[in-house]
Amino acid sequence: MIELKSTPVIISSCDAYQDAWEAFFALFFRYWPDCRFPLYLITNDSSYPDDRVISIKLGEDQGWASNMRRVLAGVDSDYLIYMQEDYFLCRPVDNERIISLLHYAISEKAACLRLYPSPAPDKPYSDNPEVGKIALEAPYRVSLQAAIWNKHILNDLIVDGESSWEMEIKGTVRSRSITTPFLSVKDLQNPALPYIHRTAIFKGRWTKKAIELCHREGIQVDFSKRPLEAPPAPSPTLTSLFDRLKKRFQKLVGREYYGLLRRFLHQYVDAMVLRRQKSFTEDLVFRGIAKIRPHLVASRREKYHELIAKRRVAILAHSDLECNLFRRLQWGDYWAQYELTKALGELGYLVTNLDPDVVIHLFGTSIELPPRAFKIIWIHSHPERITPEILSQYDRISCASSQFTQKIRDMGFDAEWAPAASALRPSANEIKYDIVFVGNARMDGVRQIIQDLGDTPYNLKVWGKGWDKVLPARHFGGRYVDYPSLGQLYSSALISLNDHWPEMAREGFVSNRPFDILASGGFCISDANPGINELFGDAVPQYHSAAHLRELVDYYINNPEARRERMQQGRSVALSHTWQKRAQQFLRGIDTTEKELWSSFKD
């Protein structure tokens, strides 16, 4: 009998897979250097030449099940950690996290606790935000991915003569009679034991990801000892038929239209690969494409493999309804959507409208919301359109005005303050203008702040739609300024003006413009708004009449020190409000309170 002390890490292998050992242990000790568990490698007659690894030589290979039974007979502890020689670690392992999960599995008397969630758990479990429960009826309730196992239950599930593949299928059926909880960590993006998905060796072949990982990590492996992974071979009959049809179709519609249809096919395959729930027709068409063009489907699956497991977030904006793409660029919420998309992507989320798990609605008007999603509203405009009926559709409410946030709470809803933000950064530019303003003329051709400024002796430039019809040519700067170019514009002016719709100012909603002006290194004068006081203090002077505006303009143009002092004060505030911080605020707690969030979807 083989005696194993403490809680062991059992690495299932045999001499036929000896070519994987060097890479496995090189990556294991690189990414889990502080592992406190004894390591045991199952072999036939060979040993691994490292004092940190104890080789269990079983002699003649009797198959996975019989080999494992012989090893389990020598395990002293009630629990063990199971791995296989082709689980190549690719990121650092948190040793304390593994120990904590082991203690949790023991305290819950779990049958197993999967350390790599493939498949992921089906249900929340207890009050542990990191762990879920694998349902009794779940396929692959028994999985041989890396896991903490109760030795006795694992031994009871094993039937001599079965392979590891058979153990997963037939063991799952046998596990139906076991009511002891089968658990798993939840997050595939942050597994407790992070190794390359689908293992390094699949059906006896080196996978592409394993080869790439070894090359990247500088690990020498003899890949000639086993074949390399290959895409599925297409059906010769279907491929021949498709090629003949393709040539005829090219002649019929011409190469240009054929190219458009080909791009549409690729986009359709991308959508179907990412979509988790397909209609009967969609599934039928997709299966047909996979039969005719297996290489295409396989390549798209490979391309999106890492994305498929990520939490999906959709960002919906009022500007989505604008069909004219150039005009869409002139909407403020388009750029908020753009910057949030970048921030969420950098945080590891998949931003897509296909089957989203979470929807962030940048409110401008009511829209149809996906039924199976956690819904977040950010009220940054049009507070006059907000009603209790609208708010009741959302699971989380954020608001750009602290004053209006309190009104929402008075309606009986939880809400948090989430001001606007900026992606711009300070830039040093030569002063070209005395005063600038960026914003479209109102429908009546008037904008109060420009009207209040009146006929000014200063070098004023205004950018936006409609101004060429109402302003003297010397004051018209252009119809449009691209958002990334705003920083240079604001920092090249002595004063940049800001105003609000009356209902926005009344409710304390501060537009993005002061954030952008100040973050760029500019100086801002605005119309009166209580939200500005709360955010920026006196860093943004506010005017209360036309005469007062002209007085402020005269003073700050002729007093550069006073202007510079307020610029610096406002800049530090504006730079603290980034879109990445706002994205983190919107999604705070989504993963850690998953049990609560996903059990209360709103239809």
C-alpha cells in the first residue's frame, strides 16, 4: 500500500504521456511556487527527476480506473486535489485561495469542489460568492477537471476497467444517488487553478494552445512524439458541391456582390458562435454551414473561445436609434458609450449585444430591454422622462445628479450617485482663441449662453451644427469636432463655455463638457447649476445673467493667475472621474453577489 501524508495533489498520468511531464512541472513550479501540498505523479515504471515530486510506480498500466483505485487505497487524508499531466498552468495560482477552498469543501462535506469550472456550476450555493452548486441532473456532474475530491466518494464512483472518459459519463449517472453537494468555483476567467482550456493534449494530440503556451514560456518540448491537433476534415461530397455552387454563384452575381455575401456569412457565423440560445432555424442553418465549411466554423470558434466564457455586457444608448452615422458622432451619449466599451473591454468583459448577461442603459428614452439580463440604468439626461414605472424595470439605478438621486430614493428605489466622466488628459498647446464653445445650435437657432455673451470683442469660435446660419463667419469654427480632438481645442483657448438644458440644470445634472474642459487643461465658465458646486466648488465660475457672463469673461481673460488657479483646482477633480472608474462602479458586486443578482431577473 502506498502511504500519502497530508492532503496530496495527485497527478494522474502514465508513461505513455511522459512527453508532457517536463512542460507540466515547469509551468506548475513557475506559477505555483509556494504550493504546500505534497505532489504525487502516477507512472508505470518511470520517475520524474525532481525531489519535489514523488513518482508512484504502478507497473503495468491497468487503465485509469484501476490505477486510481490503487492510489486512493494509500491516501491517508479524506480529501485530495486531482490533476492530470496535461493541465498546463498559464497564470499564477493563489495558494491561500486553494487552502481556503479546501477548508470550505471539508466544512461543507462536499463530494468535490471543482477548481476549474468546466462545466460551470448550475446554481448558487450557500453564502459563498465564489462557489456554486452542480445540479443533481447536470450533465458532467462528475468531471475530471482539476478538483478537490472526497477520497471515499471518488473511490465509490470508480468502476474498474473504465477510462477517464467513461468515468465522466457513467460516473455522472452513478452520482445521481449521492446527495452530498458537488461544488465548483464559478468564474472561468478566474479559476482557482488556471490552466489552458480543454487541456494541453486532446484525444492524443497536442493542442494549438499548448504549443503556443510552451513557445511563449520558453519551454522545450519534443512535439514530434504525438500528432498535432488538426481541424475537422470537411465532407468531400458537400465541399465539392459547395465549390461548384460557389463558382456558378460568382458568375451569376459578380465578384463584388459575392464578396459582400461572403462577409455576411462570416458575420453570421460569428454571431451564431457567440449566441448561446439559437432558434430552431438558426441552429439548423448553422449546422449546415458547419458541415459544408467546418474550417470556417472551427476557426471562428477558436477566435472567440476566450470571449465565449466572459461575462457579457451590452451598453445601450439613445444614439443607437440614430441611423445617420455621422450625426450619431455628434451625440454626447455616443462617446460615453464608446469610452465605457473601451473601459469594460480593458477590465476583461465582452461588450456585445448578443445574449448579454448585463445591460447598462445610458438613459435618454425608454427602450426594449433583454429579458434575461441584469439591468442597470444610468440616468445622465432627460430627468423629466423618469417615472416609477421606468425605474421598476431595472435591477440597479445610477444617476449623474446627487440631487436627483435623492428624488429617486424618495420614490422608493435604491440609487447611487455616478457623475459624468472624461477620457481626455491635459495637453500643452499654443493659445489660439480667447473663447470657444462646442455644441449644436438649438432648433430655434439660439443657445442661451451664446446669446448672453452677445457681440463680443474677443476672438470667439463656435463649433456645432446650425451655427453657420446664425453666427458671423468670423465666429464659426466648423460643424463638428471629433471627441479625441476636443482636448487640444479646449487647452488652446483662454475660456471654454458650458451650458445645460434648463431641466438638467434645475435638477443638478452636470454635462460631460466641464469634465472634458478641465481634464484637458482648459478653463470653464458655465451657466448656474447646483451640481457644479458639489463637484467642482468654485473651480468653475457660474454666471446668473448676461451682464454677469460678460463680466466674468472680461475678468478671467485679463487675470491669468486667477484663471490658472481655478484651472488647476478643477483639473484635479476632473481627472479623478474616469470612465474606467465609472465602469467599475456600474458593475461593482456583479460577480461577488451573483446568487442574489441572477436569481431575480426581471422579465
